[in-house]
Amino acid sequence: MESSAKKSETRIEQDPLRWKALVVIAIAQLMVVLDASIVNIALPSIQEDLGISDVNRQWVVTAYTLAFGGLLLLGGRIADFAGRKKMFLVGLIGFAAASALGGTSVNAEMLYAARALQGVFAAILAPAALSLISVTFTDSKERAKAFGVYGALSGGGAAIGLVLGGILTEYASWHWTLLVNVPIALVAYFLAVKFVTESKASGNTKYDVPGAITATLGLVSLVYGITKADSVGWSGTSTLTFLALAVIFLTAFLIIERKSSHPLLPISILLDRNRGGAFLASFFVGIGLFAMFLFLSYFFQAVLGYAPLKSGLLFLPFSLGVIISAGIASQLLPKFGPRYITFSGFLLMTTGMLLLLRLTPGSQYVADILPSISIMSLGAGLVFVPLSATALFEVGNHDAGIASAVLNTSQQIGGSIGVAFLNTIAASATTAYIVKNNLPGPTPDALVNGFTTSFAWSASILIIAGLIWVTLVRMSKKEISANDVPAGIA
């Protein structure tokens, strides 16, 4: 009763600029999500122009993912303590500068450095953006709508990146796949100065330096070990070495966090049943869903012979579907709670993935592929919106940034594992098909056999994610409403 009285006494009007702030946050989030995929279609052009070898071309992608995935936890805590708006602005300016450096690269080393810098500032920007949504929107219904926007961008951004990458590569040059970020980031910066309200943690704001070092080294080792598996296999010496280092560093990190009086990642954030379920589900979504874009891109270009632009445009229905279903999810979340809305989304994503098992070299886009990606996209919106809201449920103002970082990290690590693991599965299935049928090389039939094998694994992983979700997450609509924070408290 006393706590309720205190809250009512401090209640003030909600931030009148919150919806304008959401637009700014959405622009920044879309930019970060796009950058993870926009260079993929441009990679052949980049490789040819800068003389990058087949062995080293992975660094155009890996330099970004290493820095982004490795520094997310630290970036989230810096946002909490230094100020979320302040670090949001720092992230925007840094991302713009790194993108300008990458877009004007004259050699491979300059591009790798720029991509790593993009990852560093993305690791600051992404958790700041998500935590700003959590602390800015204090009403459960409004927060659900805000997370609907965030979920639509998270789910559909990769597909939009493929489309935009194809357009820029075909009609401008690969340089613009990076330079396009500069005006976007600058516009977002000036709008953020005007419309975004500052928030930061209070109380214990001492940095956990040992935790930051071990977490960063552990995550960098984990991401790098996963990327090495894509090229040398899971049993390769470098893969096993870096994965072992990841285990050592991350184990040390958890020990430090349990004993620290000011942990980088409070263990209670992970042990909460609902948030833990959201983090685990996000991890498995990353594994099961994001490799699909890679394999369908290969199918469109290597099997059907489509140009990069056409291949990118074929993913547009996925983005549109996510936007539609994210809007539906934001309306349903306050009324029904997240548990079964998201489980329905997992069932839809699994169904869409299973439909891709019908793929043949003669498959038609409208009849055979469009239904699959449409069903998956509708499911993705129903997953990403409640998942984001649940991950930050009752986390409190002090730890909003670090909880946002854990969500981003789980998805980033899951996506890295998914691409490496499922690419190995697909390549092995293609090789086995060639050997079994005594073929001279990777024919369209052999390639499609590899793709469909990976889709079967993806479907299994997605249904596992759904079962984890429905088992662990028990949050009700009443709890969501009860978690409304009086304006001015957050």
C-alpha cells in the first residue's frame, strides 16, 4: 500500500514527445538491422573491386558481427550508467563516421576496420534504442504498440536489407550500401536531440571491469569460433580452440558476476523465468530463422539465375508480413498476454519452413515460395513483439540497458550459430547427394537437396524454441497491466 501511494504521489504526465521519440528510435534500429544484411548481396562486387580473396571475403561480414556480438553486454551497461540518450547519440555519430569510412574504402583493410567500427557503435546503439522504448512508454498498451514497431523492424529488417542492397548495388555501387547510413544516422541524430528524453540508472553505477573484460573476450571468441566453423568445420582446430576459449572466459564471467557487488549482468536477470524464456527463445529463433534468407538468396541466384536486385525484391513480402503481424501482436498483447500469441507465431514460422521442403529446381516463386515466406513472416511478427516486451518485463530502470543487450546478444549469437551450423548441414547434404548419384559437381538438384535439408533442421529448431517459450513463459495479461510504471518513475 505504501509503495502504491508513493507511485501515485510521483505520477506526472507521460512524455508528450514519446511517439516522436519512437520514430527516431525506429530509424536507428532499422539502420542497425539493415547493416547486418545489406552488404551480403553487394559482397561479390566488393570482392571484385577491392581484390579480396575468397578466403578473406568473410571478414566483410565477420568484422561487423565480431565487434557487435562481442561488445553488446558492455554497450548495454554503458547506456544504463552514462545515459541512454547520450549513448544513443554517440552510437549514431560513430555509426555514421564508420559507415563513411567503409563507403570510401580503397582497400580491403580499410573496409574491414570500418566494418569493425560499425559493430562497435552498433553495440552501443542497439541496447540503448530498446531500453529507451522500455523506459519511455510506461503504459502497457502503449508499450505494446511501441514494441510492435520494434518487432516489425527486427523481424523484417534483414529482408529489407537484401532489397536495399540489391537496389544500391545494381543502380549505384557497392559503396552506397555503406554510405546510405550517413544521412540516415545524421537525420536520426538531430531528431533525437529534440525528441528523445534522457534516462539513466541511479544508485550503484560502478562498472564491473573484470566482468566486462571476460564477457567481451568470451563473446568475441564464441562468435569467431562459430564463423571459423563455417569455413573449416566444427571439428577444425581453430574452431575448437576459440570455442574452448569462449567456454573458459564465459565461465569466468559467470563466476565473477555471482560474486560481484556491482555485476555487469545481474544473474537475477537471467534467472527470472519469463525473461529467461524470452532470451532462450530469441537465441533459437536466431538459429532457426535467419539462415533461411541466405539459402533462399542462393536458390534465387544460383539455381533460378535471378539478378541480385530481383532476388532482393522477392523478400519484400516477408517484410510486409512482419509489419502486418507485428501490428496485430501489439493489439493482442495487452488483451491476452504473450504466452499463446507467441506460441502461435512459432507454429506459423515452423509451418512456413516446412513448406519449403517442397522446393525443387523447377519451383515457381508465386506458387511454391511466396506462401512459405508469407506464413513465416506472419509468425515472425507474432514472435518478435511479445518476445521483446517479455525480455524487459519488470527489469526496472537500473538494468533496462543490460537486459536489452542480453536480448540482442542472444539473437546475434543464435544467428551466427545458425548460419555456420546450417550452412555446414546444407553443404554436407549437397556433397552426399553428389556422391550418391555419381554427379560431376553441385547440380541444381544437389544444391536444392542441401537447402531443403537445412530447412528441415530449421523447422525442428523453431518448434523447439516454441516449446521452450510456452513452457517457461507464464506471464498473464494481468501481470502486463500491473507492470505499468507511473510516468516519471522510469
